[in-house]
Amino acid sequence: MTGAGRVRTERVTIEGVEFTVTLTPGDGIGLLALHASVEGGTGELADELTGRCGATSLVYRQCDGDPVHIPSPRMGAAPCALLRDFLTRVDAVVSLHGHLRTAAPRAIFLGGADRDAARLFAGALETLRPRFEPVADLARIPVALRGVHPRNPVNLAGGRGVQVELPLMARTTTPGGADVPPREVADALADGVGRLRGFGPRP
């Protein structure tokens, strides 16, 4: 893990779409928002949690045009110096995403290849019941939201990682307006970051 330093930005083009990538250095917990321009509230949560928890964050924001969703494994495979730097700095990754599953409007899905981290993080989100339901059972998570692909950046740090898929109500208090995440959700996620920090390295 590398220590804190200055905020840096990089312009990258992925599949014809240009992004500004911002790295904010902190400690060995990494907060990742690959789809901040598409999944409202995720970039805002990454920014807030970085300040509150002293974590390292990496946020991708599309420069212009209609928002485009590029799957995470393809984002991770694209050349990006700041992503490589991010992955060398952190021992664990919390990748923040948003979903619009109409059949599960209150479910917060905890994906990623590290199932121990997913279950640990789910425990921190239990305080959100009954408004939201944390789901760590991989069999109950839609295949497209599981985040287990080996090239998904949540699985590339060589340590622990959890992909947090938040429904719309858990990442904005004003749908259609400003993306301001609910305070109780930010609090629960900060608790999850703290628990992950104390969990130790992955065996």
C-alpha cells in the first residue's frame, strides 16, 4: 500500500467513450465508482466515504455525450495508469454500483469473488432493514450483478473486495434531481468500510 498524496486525474478512452478518472489517495481501503456518470449517487458516495473514512478512491466520470454503460470487466481491461496505481495502493476494494431491478427495488446486492468480504459487508448494512435488504447469497443475486468476473477491478487488488449494487432509493434522495445519497446509507457503508479494514488480508 502506498501512502497518501495529491489528487490526480487522467483522461482515458474506453470503447470510443472518453472518461475523466480521478484518484484520491488515502489508506489501504479502495473505493471504486466505475459508472459514476450512469449510476447516479455512486460517485457522490465514493467522494463522501473517501473523506469520512480516509480511504483511497478512484472515480470514472464520462466527459460528454449520452451516458454509456460499459461492463466492469471491460473497464478494467482498458489501459488506465490511475487504475493500475489504485490497485497497487489498496489491500481491499469496495466497488460502488447502482441497479434498477424492478423486482428487487429494496435489495442491496453484495457481489465480488471474495464471499467472506461480501458477508462481512452485508452485516454492516443490516441496520438499513426494513427499508433495504442486504443480499450476500450469490444464488439470489442476478448473474449480471454478481461481479465475479476475474477481470472485474473489484477482484484485481490481490486482497479483499466487495461489489455493492445499490437500488435507486439507496443512492439518491431526489430521483430525477441531484444525486444525494441518504444519510443512513452513507453511514452503513462507512461502517462496512471500517469492518473491512479490520478484517485482515485474504488467505
